[in-house]
Amino acid sequence: YHRPLRDARIYDALKSFPYMLRKLFPQRFQGKRCAELVIPISASDYPAMKAIECLQSGQMPCTDLIAPILHFGSVFRAPFFPNMIAMPMPVYNHLDCFEQWTTSQTVCSGLRSVEDGGELVFGNTKGLTWDNLTPQLVWRGSDFPSLFLKDPGLKRPYLVDTNSNVADKKRVATEALRANYDIFWPRWKGVVHTAEAELEAIESNTLPLINIKISSFLAAGVLPAKDSERYQEWDKFALIGEGMSLKELAKFKYHIDLGGGGGTTWSGTIQKLAMPGVLFHHETSSVDYIHEYMKPWEHYVPVSESLADLKEKLEWAIAQPQRAKMIARKGSELARYLGSLEGFERMYHEHFEQPLKGVIGAYRPLEGTSWRDAVATLRGDEFIVLMDCQGKEGEDCKRGPGELFTTFNSGMPKEYSLVGDFNYPRSSMRFDVPF
């Protein structure tokens, strides 16, 4: 069963949340004897809201509500919604890890090293020392927009060959891409940097400094971009890449965690922080809970949202190898700490137990009306049951009859919908680049 992007996140967050609540606060949840408790939560790549004009104008805050909302996903860096709390993202190496800790007080494989049965590749893996790493900035990932509600004007570039007589087509195409650089999605801006680096490498007969390439796209699942018909023009110029495993990526000296739909990359940041190379962290308009532990110039080299300073920062790292090596080591140490019993226990307390305790303790039932009636006055007759959970076992939830976005996405303009294929034929997201 392939769940559409629009509803996958909320169900992934809900399926284990009631169980974790019961395990953490057994005295609070005693069946019908317990007092009413309502906890507003949301879950998506980033907060979906109707206050789009406020978000795009930059006028803050976008709400005067004070009730806390637990958002399982990325939240905005600026206080557009001061009452929104960043919670662990509903994926295998974040929220699932918190569920495992709730159950067994053990750290999940997504945050442990390969030597310890996990997936993270640290520098103690055979042959992976700083001096032996390939001196190139590498990235592989999906073709995806970033923060689309906030920056809907950004688009995906399409190469359109209009002059078959041009001899040096790659140079002409690269110049056309640079001329329109500002309107591209961040991941495609990275591809532009790659195209320029490859031209420079041809002239100097050296290895290109930047190797950022799209390796997959979403269309009813994640599909490889290499040799796909829709990426033929890009593939002609070797700007589409094969996917790479964590062990393959770890052989490079420089990494970047380019933000996706929510402006961050949920798995990539911790995975690349652990590697022996140095992380160039993409600082965008959104953040994740785990970013609180990361400090610029100590654990990573900061890169702007537009990637305008990417080449400058990379040249700095090349010119300052000892400083870059130190940052890489500190980043690896932080990743190892967060995946230790001590580090994860701290993270669990600070980003799960503590916010939940505060929300539960602060809740006060409404006087003179039920919370259901209060919701109805705000939303109209739209209340639905998404899931029915007992919370007595890990995942004992049963899906309700309601379809999530029939209700909660009903007021969002269609052009801002995050549903479907982001490549074709979404003309509002497309920008043709003739060369």
C-alpha cells in the first residue's frame, strides 16, 4: 500500500505516540478514570498552514494562539508560530528511535556505528582517515522543492536545446543556468555549482571540487534519475548521478546536507555529521530538534540557504585543512555522543519527555463547553477520527474512517498542494533554460 506524501507523516507520528505517552506517564493515563486531555499535534516535512501570506511576507507572528502544538517534523527558524515545538521527525532514525528508548532504554541502529551493528560510518572504519579522503564536496539525493509554501517562486530548471550547432554545449548551458540561478530550488543550485566546477576542472586538468548531483526523483515512489527519460538533457552533461551508500559517501572529505521539502534533511544531517569528512550544513529557514546540539564552526561549516557562499566556504576549508579537520572530528564526536546511552538519554529527556510533561501539566479543560465543541466552532463540522489507539502496545492503532487532507488541507490553494509528482507536468514549478 503506497501512502501519498500528504498523509504519511501524520500516521507515522500517531501510530506510536499514545503508547509512548502511557509508558512515560502511567499515572496520568488510567482509562476512563482520567481527566480530559487534548494535545494538538501536527506532522509533516514542515508546518502546513493557511497563513501563507503571513509566511511569505515575513511578518511575525502568524498567530496569536498560545496553546502549544507539538510538530513532528521541521519547524521555522524564525518565530512565525511561537507556540510550535519541534519534536522528533517521524522516520526510522528519529521518532522510531525515541519509541525504542521508551520501550527498552536502548539506542536504535540508525544512530549507532556500523561496528556496533548500526548504519553510521565514522572515521575508525578501515582506511577512512582525513588524509586518505577524496578532496571533493559530494551529495546525492532526490529532485525535490524546498520550503515551497514560503518560497513558491522557486522552480526546477529544464534544459531546452535550441541550438544544435553550438560546439561547447555544456559551457553554454552552464552559463544559462548561472544567469537564472536565483530562481532555482536549492538542490538544483547545487547542480549549477557542479557544472561550473566541472568546467574549471577541465581547464586545470584536476578533480572537480563540487560533485552535487540528483540521483532520484519521486513519482509514486522513489525512482533512480540516472538514464530516466525525464533527465536525458542533464545526463548528457553528466549532471545526474548514481545513488551512493553511506560507506561510499564516507570516502569523501566534504559533505553537504541540502534541505528538501521542509528545508532540512531528516536523515542526512546526522549521517554526514558522523563521517570523517567535514559537514557543510545547509542553514535554511527551518530547523530540526537535533540542530540544537550543533554549533557552527565547531561541528560544521555553515552554508547559506541560497548556497551563494558555497564555493567560498569550500575554498576556505581547502586553505585551512587543520581547522577543517578539527571541525570534522568535533562533528563526528557529537554524532557519536548523541548515539551513546548518555547522549540519547539526554536528547530523549530534552526533546520528548520534557515538552510532553510541560504540555500535560499546563492543560486546563475548557469551562462550560467540551473541546470537541470548541474545535467545531473554529473549523466547522469537520472533525474526523483519524486513528483509534489504546496505547497499550507499541503500535495498536486502528485507522479511522476519516481521510486526513479531505479536512485539513481543504482551505489551502491548489497551487500550494504538496501532493503528487514534483517533476511533471507541474508548469508552476518549471523553468525552461534554453541553450
